[in-house]
Amino acid sequence: MNENRPVSEAELHAYVDGFLGEEDSARVEAHLAANPDLAGMVADWQAQSAGLQAAFAGAATPKENDIRLISDIVAKASKRPASQPRHRLALAASAILVFGLGLAAGHYGPKIFEAPQIELTATEILPREARDAFLIYASEVRHPVEVFANEEAHLATWLGKKLSVANLKVPNLQTLGFRLVGGRLLPVDGRPGAMFMYEDGSGQRITVLVARNAENRTTSFRFASADEIETFYWIDGDLGYAVTGEISRDMLQKIAEECYRQFPS
């Protein structure tokens, strides 16, 4: 066992979700034993995860009334039609509960409906790539994007073909005060990815990243934070999404929810 290898935040999340092997779990537990404050934070994550799982335990075996209850929550909180597929309702419902609980620790991945285990690298790559893209392009003055907003239809068609996504839609965020700047093709974990950039009246920019999910796994909503740059990301079937910006989590949440409503199932 390599006890000297640092324990990353992603490993702590994976430990709470039960995704680590016996050896790595033992290493994390030894690290927590030596760091009481960190152990307390992880214990809070475990309690929050257990609470959410208990709240939705009855939905693991779908019943007509369960789906109706979840649909009501989603329809009220995110104004999403109640006739969406069950796995997307589960994602939205879990996100609404998590935000309502105010989990400032940044752990938004409880196991709901006994979801498949998530590869550790899958949840690390997406927010990392989204943050890197934001850092590279958001500050660019003359060439922030390859295709500007005046060619939005072409942008959607071009990037949709590159990602093999039929009818890829460019989210409209004008109701939240952000207009489309444009978009570009960029690599995400060695595969084609799409980045859309938006700007508000003060010149503040945010980016929306869309990438293929080769593992075809689904996660609930999660936050990642580094150097005042916030990323809100999720994986929905074949695609991963990430919204990034130097803005408040409250605004980032609103933008991400709007993107979630508009992106294809």
C-alpha cells in the first residue's frame, strides 16, 4: 500500500460514494484519522448522502405514484415538464434537494437509484477540462471563439456533427442576462468537445462545455471549485456537461439548470 500518496478531494468523494477499493479505502481512512477536521467534513457528506438515499429509497423500484411525486418536485422547482424520462427526473430531483440543503462542501454525487459505479477519472476529467478551457478562452479579446453568434445555426450543426449529436441546441441564456458570443471545437479527453461562450452586460463571461461520455455513465449534479472559478457539471447518458465561470454559485446554478432544460435527452 502506498500510504504516502496524497489523498485527493475526488478520492474523498469516491470514498463517501463507496467507489474505492479496499486498499485505497484504508489509505483514505488512515488520512482521515490523522486529520480530524477533514474527517468531520467527510462524515457530514456521508450523512447528507445517506439522507438523500433514504428520501428516494422508495423510488428504486418505480411506482406510478413515485414518478408522479418526483415529477411534481421537478415541475415546481425547475419548470420542467413532468413527462420526462425517469433518469432525468431523478437527476433534476436530486439536484434540487442538494441545492436546498446547501451543501457548501461541493459534494453533489449521492448514489440515487443504485446508479452504476463511476470511474474516478470520469468525474475528474470533465471539470478539469472545463476549467482549462475557461482559463484559455474567456479572457481572449479578438479570438475567443471560432464561430460567432451571428452564425448560430451553423455553429450548432457543425459541432453537432463533430460530437455525433443530432439536433444539438445552443442554449439561450438571455433571460439570465447572458448573450451568446459563439463557440468552438476543442478536445476533451482526446475526443471532440464543444464549448459555447456567453457574456453579460458587464463583459463577464461563462462557458458551457459539452463532451462525449465514452463510459456511458450517469452522475447527479456536482460542483468543483478552484481559484475562484466555479464549475457545475453532470453526466447524462452519452454526454457530459459543464458550466464554468467566475460567478456566484447561485447564478451558476441558474445557468446550469437552464442549460439542462434545453439540452437534448
